[in-house]
Amino acid sequence: MTAKSLHYIRSTYNQNFSIKQQFSMRILWLVLLVSFSTVCFAQQELGNLFLRTNGLSNLLNPATVPQHRLQVGATGYYNLSNTSFTYNDLLNKENGVATYDFDRVIENLKPDNFLQANFDLIPLNLQYKLGDAFLNFHYGIKNSGFANYGDILPDLLWNGNAKYIGQEIRVNPNAQGMRYHEIGLGGGMDFGKISIGASLKYLNGVFDVSTADNNDIYLYTQDDAYQIMASTDFQVNTSNLPEVRYDSIHDGFVETANLGYQFSANSGLGFDVGINAKPTDKLTLTASVIDIGFINWKSNNYNYHHNHTFEWEGIDISSYVGEDSIDFSNVVDSIDTDYSFVTSSNSYKTSLPTKFYLSAQYELPQEITVGGLFYSEFNRGTTLPAVAVNVSKQLGKYFRLGLTYAWRNRSWSNLGANLEVEVGPAQLFFLSDNLFAMFNPWNSKNSNGRIGLSFSLLKEKNTGDELPILIEE
């Protein structure tokens, strides 16, 4: 056995391997989702609260007072980011040929790394104002999740265990990927200088794959034969996750269900709360906490628990040097023997990633506004902060343009912009917290954007002490 026992992962192999005892690919599917697809979840949205007329800021602060009697809108948002490397870091281009450079990626890893992204679609958002009171309602479909990993395990898998001889290393997997429906109903009061608001949200989970709390994997490389002694107490929970099995007749994988948008028995509650203050006519202060909540998962659940202490010799690839392929069934047999999971079907509960916003805006002459924002996300025992500053100016009657500069995900390379267009009853807006990513996405750690459209169906005009009079435009 050599110190490169784990180097089998770097070798090429064909997919024509035999699966014994009808080996289920459910474990492989969930590992792929947790390890890779969670790149597509979680969010740090900074620019929306700086907008003036979008009619959708209540989604981040339920204390936002509607500008008109009735506003109807829709919006979509995406976010892709990580704290460690860019896509170009992953590729090494020589003589016009691109190859994967995992060594450079591993060099850029920190002891604590995060993969994030999300996609939210809110097809309906309603705001109604009646005197000093206001109500809001929205429906949306959200993809949310989180992945937190260290630098040791990727290095061990890629470079082998030689440098860890005689050392015990701890791996604490922490990841989640989920999709859920959100139906929110809220309201608030405008007291002139201060407004307060809150929203109660019904949540319905479509699917989830997540690691349980307090997972631990300890690996020790023996100094005599380089075998790995492993001690695990690790659990992965899934709900409504498709089962993927190998079809030997058609020589491929078969998915027994699709990740759709159906409602299910997975239900939960969420809560948003906010407050706005206007100490002077030119200064506005806001604070909000959103996505305080949970989902109970109990539909088509599978819990995979591994609690063992064992010795793993790995795979010796010396016999494959110079070969074009590897019979991967040896790897499958080794994993199936040493990494057997105990399967159950218990319900479980996960929390939403809770977000905190604190912002201030000040109006300067010539229709210029400056502002600042502090953001923090609390997710699965970790805190992800961000700060941003913004300046915006009204351009004529219909346009307002703003620029945002932010520190997020350990990077200062975040220059964003927002554009608001208001024509008649319609308000259209675009925003991104990182313009660099729009023009050079492969060399950026952070990329996000939001587009929204709202309509003011009923506007009001006050004349002295009279009641509001509805006017048509």
C-alpha cells in the first residue's frame, strides 16, 4: 500500500462498471447534491433596500409603507458566490487548451470556506394601503441552501494522505439544499415618524437534502502502512429526493422521480419583522429580520446514518498506471463494505437561513441620495456578514440610477448598480451587487441580480384635511 492510496480519484475510468446487489444510487445522488448543487443556494442581497420606487421592498422589510393605495408586482432573483476561488482558478489554459487545475484551487482554500447561491421567484406581491394601516401578501418559490467546508478533505482526496501521516484530522460536513413554497400575509402601521410591520409565512417544502447537526468524521493515517483509521458519526437526511438506480439492461442510471414544484406534507412557518424611522425629513433608518422559521420534513423521508470505526486501505492504482480506464466496481465494493449506512425514515426539522438588515439613507440636494447598509445571515451555526454603501440620483422624470460598493464573501471586488424606471403606473427595476461579474463572470467570486416590475393600480391625492381621492392616470 502506498501513500498515494487515495489517488484513484484522479484517474480516468469508464462508466461500464457492474453494480452488485442492486446497489442504490440514492447515496451518490444526495452526495452530489450536497457537495456540488449547493453551490446554487443561499443569498446575500444588498441593493434592493436602496431602491426608491420598486414596490417590492416589503419582501426584505415588512415595515415598508406602500407609496400608493394598491400596488401589484413580481420579481426574480439569483445569486452565485463562494469565498475561495473563481471559475478561472479552476482552469489552467496553455496553448489554447484548458485543463482543470485542482492544485491551484486547493491552494486558495481557507480553513473555513462557503459555497452559496440561490434562486427566488415571486410571481405575485400585493400591497394595499388604507389610511395609516397597510397590508401585504405574496407567493413565491424559493431554492435555498448552504455548504460549508474546510481545506483538509479536498487536499486529502486530491493529493493523498502522505502529508497527514501520524495525524488525526476532523471533518465536519455542513450542507443543505432545499426548495420550498412561501405564502406570506402581513401588515403594519404608519405613525408618521415611525412605521412597523410584520409578516407571517406558510412554508411548504418540495424537497430537502441536508446534513444533520453535530456531524463528525475523524481520520487518522497510520505511520506504518498508511492505512486510514476512520471514526464516524454522520447523518444525512433527505425528503422527496428522487431515487436513482443503475439500469444494467440500458447501461445507465434511471431516475424514479423528478424534482418538481409540487406541494407536499412538508410544512412550516416563517416570520418577518421590521421597523422604519424618519428622524428628519431627509434621513431614513430601517431595520428588519426576515426568514425566522422552520420546515418539518416528513414526506418520503430517508435518514442515512453512519456510526462506525474501521480501517480503510483505499485503492492501490499502481496496477492501472498507463491504462486508459479503471474497473470502478472495485471502488464501489470498497465503499459498499466500509461505508455502509443505516437507513431509517424519521421526520426531521430544519431552520431557514435568517437574515438581518440595518440601513440608513440621507437625501442630498439635486435629488441625490446616499446610504449605507449592514447585513448578516445566520445559517446552520455560521454567520455571514456584509456591508455596502450606495449613491443614487434622479435622472429626469422617469429614471433613477444608483451605484453600490460592498464587502461580501471576504471580497471587496463588488461594484454594483441599480436602475429604476417609472412610467405612469409602472415601475421597472434592475439591480446587481457586482457589475464585474456581468462582464467577466469566470473571474468573479460573486454574481447576483434582480429584476422586478410593479404597478400602482390606485394612486391617491390628498387635498388639505379631506379624505384621499382616487385619481386616474
